[in-house]
Amino acid sequence: MRNLTVKKLLPLIVALIGLGLAYAPVSQVVSLWGMPATFWVALGVFLIQWIAFAFAYKFQTEKFYDLTGSLTYISLTIILAACCASGSLMAWILAACVLIWALRLGTFLTIRISKSGGDSRFEDIKPNFWRFLTAWTLQGLWISLTALGAWIGISLTTQAGMSWLSWVGLAIWTAGFIFEAVADQQKYDFKQDPANRGKFIQHGLWSISRHPNYLGEITLWIGVLLIVAPALTGGAWVAVLSPIFVTLLLTKISGLPMLEKKGLERWGEDPEYQKYLAETGVLIPGLGKGKPTV
């Protein structure tokens, strides 16, 4: 009974965390209907996920999960920029960074899932209402926290120009974006070749990092923070949670740990894979070489 209650409350708790953090820069961002613009955007994030969940649960499908996430980023960033960006170069650059990233990643993930026919992550949770709802709500938290720094920068009441640190941040974002896109495409092309069935990728960017796509993802959100950092004051500094959240999510929770464990299960006894682990950094080239502890 207690476990059931926790499962029912978890989506609400997750949503409240996201909304609370989005409310933090109340004195630094544009106010709409008595609330910070970032709060309304975060509320929109969760509402979109819950509406999509209703259809996903009814038809027992996860095929538009990633697409919904991407469209949420795109639609709400456009709305926020139209309402709050004014003539700020920094705000429009931040909006462009989010839109370009979301369009690229969303398209890539949608094509990938359409080719594979489904997402194995959801096989066991789709039939369970509360677990499936929690998955959709967690996507809402991922969206609202990941984009929080950019959304704060877009909606600041005092719009600042691009400082030297902002331009450095844009360069870092660009490098991270390209790194992630190239890594994703290399792995996709590798998997499309029937000759590689059952094998692991170890060429291109994957020869210097076991997870170069994650490295690119973390790097680009650090870049976003650096773009907006010179303009942050007070509660707006909650923006630093964006790259911290992305880093923890990918390295400690849902990304790297699961893939490292899966790799050991599939190729752990393969001498070539053991050599790959010993010679290739887990994330940053040259660092974290060796068999992972999972």
C-alpha cells in the first residue's frame, strides 16, 4: 500500500521540483500574469508530457516519446523568445542554440526508433499506468532543467549583450554540438551495416572515448551556461543546475552506467573489447580507462 502511494505521488513530486526551480529567478526574468516566464514554460513542459502520456498509454506506444520531447523544447523556446527576447542578441543566440540542438537530436532519435521499431526501455513499464506516467513526467523534468539556463537567459528583464565569455561559451557549444552529432552519426552508420551485427564500435570519435556523444552533450550545455553567465544575478544563478543535471544524468543515472553494464554483459569476455576498455577513456579522452565498476 505504501509503495503504491509513493508511485502515485512521484509524478507530482517530480513536477513540483521542476516548477520550483523554474520559479527561482522570479526577480530576474520577465513576469507574465504575476509569475516568472520560466515558471509558465516549465508548466507547459509538464502539461505537454502528460497529454502525450494519455495517448501513449491508451495505445501502448513509446514511439513518439523522443519526438514529444524535441517538439516541447522547440515550441516552448519559440514562444518564450517571441514573448521575452526583445532585441537582445544573447537571448536570440540562446534560443537558436536550443532550437538547433533539439531539432537535430529529435530528428535523429525519431529516425532511430522508427528503424528499430521500438524502445526497449519501455517494454516493462508501458502496461503500468504509474510507472509509465512517471517516465513521461521525468522527461518533463529533463526538459525543464536542461533548458533552464537558456530559458532564463532568453527571459531576463535586463537583457545583456554578448561578453567575451559569452562568445567563448558559443564556441564551446558549437564544438560540443558537432562532437555529439558526428558521434551519433558514426554509431548509427555502424549499426546500419549488417557486417557489424553483434560488434561494438571503436572507430572515429569512438576510438578516443567510449561515449563521445555524451561528452558532446555535456560540453554544449556547459557552453550555454557560459553564454548566459555574465548576465546572471540572484536567483537566476539556478541556471548552473542545467549542465550539472545533464552531467549527473548521463554519467551517474540513466546513460553511461547502463551502457557500460550492457557492454560488459555482451562483450566482457571478448579480448578485443577488454583491450578497448583498457585503452579508451570512458568519457574524456585519456581519462577513466579500464574495466568499469558496475
